[in-house]
Amino acid sequence: MRWLGRPLTVAVAVAAVLSAVPAPPAASPAADPAAAAAEPGNTATVFYYTKTKNWDRYNLHYAPDGGSWTEVPGVAMEAACTDWVKRTVPLGSAEGLRATFNNGSGTWDNNGGENYALGTGALTVKDGVVAHSDPCAGGQDPGPTPGDGNRATVYYSTRTLGWTTANIHYRPAGGSWTAVPGVGMRAACAGWWKKDVDLGAATSLTAAFNNGNGVWDNNKGADYTLPAGVTTVADNTVTADADDPCAEEVPDTAAPTVPAGVSARADGVSVVLTWEPSTDDTGVAKYQVTRSGGTGGEVVSDVGSTVFSDTGLEERTTYTYTVRATDAAGNVSAASAAAIATTGRRPPAPAAGRPLATDPRKDPIYFVLTARFNDGDATNNRGGSQHEKSGNAANDDPMFRGDFKGLVNKLDYIKGLGFSAVWITPVVLNRSDYDYHGYHGYDFYKVDPRLESAGASYQDLIDAAHAKGMKIYQDVVYNHSSRWGARGLFTPTVYGVRDSQWSWYYDEKQPGFEYDGLTVEPKSGKSYYNGDLWSTAEPTGNTCVNWGRPTGAKSPEGYTLYDCQWPSPTSGMFPKALYHNCWIGNWEGEDSRSCWLHEDLADFNTENPQVQNYLIGAYDKYIDMGVDGFRVDTAVHIPRTTWNRRFLPAIQERVAQQHGAEAAKNFFVFGEVAAFVNDKWNRGSVTHSAQFYTWKERKEYSADDAKAALEMYEYEQQQGTGNQPTSANAFLEGNSYHVPDHSRFSGMNVIDMRMHMNFGDASNAFHNGKDSDDSYNDATYNVVYVDSHDYGPNKSSERFSGGTDAWAENMSLMWTFRGIPTLYYGSEIEFQKGRKIDCGPTCPLATTGRAYYGDHLAGDVTASDFSRVDSATGAVATTLAQPLVKHVQRLNQIRRAVPALQMGQYSTDGVTGDMAFKRRYTDGGTDSFALVTVSGGAAYDGIPNGTYRDAVTGDTRTVTDGRLTVAAPGKGNLRVYVLNGPGKIGADGPYLK
């Protein structure tokens, strides 16, 4: 994954999120307001509050229900009274209007993207709250006109809700509901809101309450029934014939009742504590659980519910618990009766998998974006905050759609293609507005629950793959966290200012609720809840410079942008010890390893031991689960010294400790060193070139990791491209295989970026790749692909669309030349060819290279061996019949049967032909020698005498003079003459014949 650059301004930085808010409606010219005013019918006099806006001008942009919008910016409003402007508009027969407000210069108030829904008569709009009243009529409470009918005076408490406004949405018994969101209530006293309602002949009303921004209290789905007279509603409790709660402000000095029924139950080294809810005159805010016992002393924990799970305790130890209740005023109850529990033995750790521990070069790789591959469980699908704006909602295509269950269900499809390794995108819990891809890690110790299901955990996927002889390579990120930081290391408590403009985006904070990407927060109704990311006042201990000060910039919708509204490395929001505090300025400069790529990717200070330990500990977890290797994202943005000193040795040590030396030797680590150029060295910068990362350091540097990184950078850049280590590990000595020298190998292999860049033409990819191979420690371990989730060849932003013949030729080269062939999901049917690979939330995923693939996999498929499909029904049967599917199946058969094509060294000495070469692998009783030509004819001179059989046609040649000539097989076809080989492997297909 690589980002092209950083946004130039804060306004640009937030545009991707803010564009989720609809712009003011496209206007169609309406009737002239002055002329329309003379027409009979309904009217609305709209009053708009100015004190919190302080605009120079105020315009009302509106459309009568069922009618057309006024021309932008709408009609001018006039002064009404202090802090208010107004406009009377004709509605004709309409019973209401849709409305927005603006200053005539691009700043808008469109009710958080929903527009205002207004009725008829006098209406006020004050800081997002709509009420039926005339605020300039003597300052009277905007209630009903006194008459002969019944009245209800409703007081509503928001003390435990944290709302800054309140509306009542109601209907008198036998009458009609008010228009959503209802009518505004006025502040009565601290924590209480009031509204007088005219009931006419009715004696009661049905009601619900809301904060004007989509958060509702409808009495847990039952609505409230309120009688005439004075009624209070507090914490779902209705009190009829109530006293005025604002008559006297009496300090709250009453403590909650003592928690009763406290019960403790031990399970291994965990204790689950439960109790009955306490009561309080203003409501219980939290509980305090005190634990004593063991060697840890007394521990007090705050709990938001009546259940507390205490884990990680000592074995066979007696613990005593008491519980106290606390209200919002800080009154604390007496302690409950003690509950006692004695722990047992620590249960054994869950059985982890074991890596298959075979040479990774034997295993062709199938790369899937897990969330876009196949949906096995619709209950964990999540669309996120960009679901509507991106267009995904219109396609019923949530960003998180595929999952581990879907992947487990289609492992036989992948095995049937012939792949024995699956590279999956990062599995850790992500957090951003568009995080389905996995590269915005938030909790590195937790698997994202949007990928898991009952019976299909990550461990279940690893185990299921291993049971089929298939490996799992996990994409990992050491370079950065999400913009919300990394849970367990550092997470800022706030980012933005939550005011009337931003309440649509920043949710109300709900104590006790913790984001996990899956669980829906009950008050906001969101799984992408972000109530822990904002504040209405500058937080204690804030380090962000100029917090809450307007920047002078506006969002695309006209909202005020504030300093610290959005993550930034230069704002002081992130501690320098744990995060770098700069933007990358030069992608081939030293700052590319020590600055941020993008505002969504908070750049770790990976030279800090605390950061190193956090990441090492996190990835130890997945090593223990039995994954077979790591694909390392953004590896180039961490100094090689840090990889070689810290992360790569830690991986080796953990694998050896958990799974043995052979597993450690074959645990496959391959890094993304994104060099999007066609030359051997990335614009002449050795430290930004892929092959550089395959080597150990060649001199000693400072013991301080940060200083060592700078010393290494300066030293190696001075050495330049002409003084870098070279290797013969990928090359034959004549016709002979030699034992490779890996003594200077760093432990990291790499993606072959140079071949990738040149795969617009297979011949270019071959010659460019061959030209670089002496600079890798061992190029036979290079991961080779045509396109991916980031780019196509030549840094194209589209999936490869060179045609089926070109795809077949590319595959024929990848499966026979040195390196490990890798296919991005769907390329076997040219899925989404020519489509833009990624456009973020600015277009539907269905139109991109990251589209959902599961529709092509519908049905059943079973595979008893690699490249062998036993049965297939439905859409997946059609998919498996496609020409490139047949091609890759047979290529995998041939490669699997010829060790030289998997692990062999190669040479072009004595070989004539464009994409022609010889390969050999010798180990113990295995001696595999193959002559390969892709598409064109070839001649081989000086080869060993003997019997050669072509794995494609079965043609047999006996060589007695060291020469063999092969006619051109045709584009996409190839010949593989194997010395003493088995002959034809597999059946003829559309290309291999």
C-alpha cells in the first residue's frame, strides 16, 4: 500500500469524510417569491437564530413539500428582533417545506446533511432545534394558546444523556404525529427541558424524545404515554401529577441505594461478578468494584453495568469483592455485602495451529482482499460512515462483506486453481471511515470481528487451510496505525470540536461503550461510533496546538474547521516518543522513513522500544496461531537497521520458540518496498530499493536505533548503487546448481517491484527482472505479480487489461521463471479488467478493482487435490470453465511436478530466444533440470546429454551433442523440456497444448 502524497490543507484532509454530507440540493428555479406571496394557501414564517452564527447575511433556501427548490442561495431573510431573522414564504397547498440556511458566500447550515423539515405557521430554528413559536412575541414560552382544551406540561431530563438540545415528537390521543423531529423544548433548569402541549379534547398524548441529530429515546421501542397535567420523564420513568422539578434547585445529596444481590462466580482464573441495580433520585452513573486478595493488593474498577468480568487472576486464590453505586452528583453508596470466590487452575491456552513449514517457493500464492472475496456470514457485514456517500448502499454492497467464513467455504476453489498459499489482507481491528482493506490498524492485538463468525474465527481459517495443505500468509503493518492511534499504545482522547455543525459526525460520548467495528452503539445506532473522539471543551492534558481555534478554512459543506479537528503529525496531537511528527516531503529522502504518508496513517516511531515491544507482542500472537508467513506492508518506510535489529530477529525467535527451527527457516516474510520506477535502483536511492532490504547491515552503527537509522542512511547513500553487495544465489554455474549462500540474508524477502512495473509486456518483465537479480540476496524467493490491490503495471491505477493472450503469456512466464507466482483475486477470469483499482469512497466498490467476487463463486465446489476440481455447481462452475482458469490450473500442475521450476537457479548462458532459460535444482536424491521457452522459439547449447520430455506436449528428445532446438509454441504457450522428466503433465487447454 502506498499513498501518493499528503493533503495540502486541513480542508482537503477532511474532504473525504465531509463529502459524506449531502451538499445543498441542486436547485431548480421556483416561482418568484414575491409573486407567489400573493397566491392563497398556507404560509410559513421561519425564524432563524443568529447569535451562534454571526454571519453578515442570512438566506433561506427552501422547497415546499412536493415543489421545487429556490435558486441558490435562496431568499434573503430580514431582521426580526435581537438575535433573530425571519422570512415568510408561501407554501400554496403544501403542509410544510424543506429548508437550509446560508450566508450567501458558501457557508451552509443544512441540518447535518438532512435538511430541515418544517411545517406551517411560525417556526424557529435555533442551533439545529426546530420549534413552533414566534421568538419575537414578547419572549413568552412558545407553547399552546390558553383555551378551553386540556393541556400537558412535559418536563424531560437529559442529565444522564449528555444531550445539548431536546425535541418532543408527539401526538394527542386520537390525533396526528408532529413532523419529525417534533418540536423544540426549552431549557427549564439544569438538566431539564420543558414543553407545554395543547391536547384539545384529548386527555393524554403519546411521545418520544430526540436530540435533533438522530439520537432517540422512544422508551425502548414502546413510546411514552403521558397524561394531561404536569409530567416528568427521567431515565425512562414517567411521573404523573409531578411537582415542577425546577421549582427549587435543591442540591443532590442523596446517595444511591446499596447494591444488593452481589454474587461472585469463579471460572478458572477469572471471576464473574453480578448484582442488582441500585436506585437513585437522579439515576446511577456508575459502580465501583473493589477487589482484595492475592498478591496484587486492593484494586478498584469503575463499571458501567451490573456485570463485571475480572480476568487474569492468580490460581487457587480467594478474592473478596464489594460494590458501591455512584450518581451523577458524585454521591457514593455504602459498600455492598462482600462476595467471595476462589479461583481454580489456569486453563490451558487454546490449541494453536502449526505452520506447514515447507519451502515457500513450492507454494504459488493467491491474494485476496478478505472483505471483498466471499461472504459467508451476512450478520458481520458493515457499511460504515461512507456507505451511502460511496454508492455502496445503492448496490447493497457494504464495504465489509467478505469474511473468514466465506474464505473457508471457498478454499476448495483456490485449491482447485492449484494454489497452496493464500495471502490475506490485515486481520487486526481497524478504525477509519473506510477501513475494510485492513491497513488502518487500531487494536493490533484483536482480530477484527467484522471478519469472524461462530465457527469461523481466524484460528479456524488457519486450521482449515492447513488441513487442506494450504498456507496462510498474513498481511502485517509495522509502519503505522490508524489515525485514531493504536489501542494499548496510544489513543488520543479527542480530536474534534463537537458543536452544532459537527454533531452529525461526532457522536455523543457513551461511557462504557468501546468501539470494536461490529457492535452497534445503542444511542447513535452506529457500529462506527466515534463518541470518544470529540470534546465540547479543551480536554485536560491536551497537547494539540491551538485546540478548537477556527483555522479560517471551511469544509465543502461550509462547516467551520478547527485546529485539531483532524489528525495531523504537526499539531502536537501525537507524542513524539511514540509517533513521528512530520509529513513526508521527499519519497526518496530520509524523511520517507520518519514521517507520515497520509492523515489516515499515523506513523509509528519504530525506533522507540515501547513501540517495538507493542508491535512484536501483537504479531507474536499470530505467529502462535500458526500462520505461515507475513507480507509486510510499507516496509520501505522503516529503516533497514530497525528491521535487522528488532523486528526480523523477533519473528525468527518466536517462530523457533513456538514451532521449531525448521518452521523458523521456512517462515516466509516478504516486504512491500514500493519503488514505482523501471530502473534497477529506485531513482538512484539504494535505501529506497527493494533488493536493499534483503541484506544484513555491513557495518556497526550507534546502539541508539534512531541514530543508527540516520548513520546507515548516510553511509549507504554515500556508497551508492555501484558499491552494493551482489549475489549469485539465483544463478546456475554453467548447468550446475550450487548451494546458495544465505549468510548475509536479512530475513526479509520482497515483492518484485521491477517485474511488476514492466508486466505490460511479459518480455519486458523478464529482461528487467533478470537485470536486477544479482542485487537481491536470493531472487528465487521474490514474490512476482502482474497487478494488485494498489497498482497495475507501469504504476497504472487500473487492473490489467492487456487481453487474455497477454495474461496467459504473463502467467506462463511467472509460473516457470524464478520467483513465486502470485495472482490477485479474480485475475483468473480477468475480473474488473481496466477498472480503477481504488477510488476510496468517491465511487462504489462495485465499479472498482476491489469489487465483491463472491457472485462468481456462488454454488458448491470440491477439490481433492491441487488443480483438481471434483465437482462444481452454479456460478462457480462457470467461473472454473474460463480459459485463464484452465491455464493457471495446468501451470500449477506442471510447476508442482518439476522442482526446478519451484526452487531452481537459472541461467541464459548458451540459450538463444527471447524468454528462454534453463533451470536446475539439486538436493539429496532430487536433481531436476528443465529447459523453458515462453511464446517464442529457442535453442539451447552446451546442455547435458540425455532424454528430455516436454511437460506440455509430451514430446521426447534425445540429446547427444549438447544441443536442443524448440519451435515457437505461440503467445501464452510454452515448452518445458525436463531431463529424464515424466512427460506430458495434465490435459491440453486453450493455451498449453
